[in-house]
Amino acid sequence: MIAPKAQPSPKPNGAGSKKTGAKLTMMPDAVPSQEKIRTRAYQLYESRGREPGQEEQDWLRAEQEIFNRNR
């Protein structure tokens, strides 16, 4: 029986590649920061006349708006 040739394991795309000099690029705005969401949620709260009781809806709407804006 003939043993199969060992294949070198593939390296991640560009990570640590000396030949291409490629670097892994991070996308800082891919996930909205809590500060951006908090600011937008507060704006929504103010636009509703500062009526309490809808904090969670304001937060979720702010998250969705910011996420859609960053796409």
C-alpha cells in the first residue's frame, strides 16, 4: 500500500503572510458601540416628549437604525 503525500495545511487569508504583506483589517463600525446606541436611544426618548416606559423599544430601534446605517 502506498501512503498518500502529506498536504501542507492552508494558512488563513493574509494573516501573517510575509510574501504579500497583507494585514487583517478590522471593521470597528461593524458592530455599533453602546455609546452610539445610547445617544440615539436618548434622542428617540426626547423626540417622544420624554415619556418613560418605552426605554427598551427606544434602545432596539436605535440599534436597528445604526446597524442599517453601517451596512
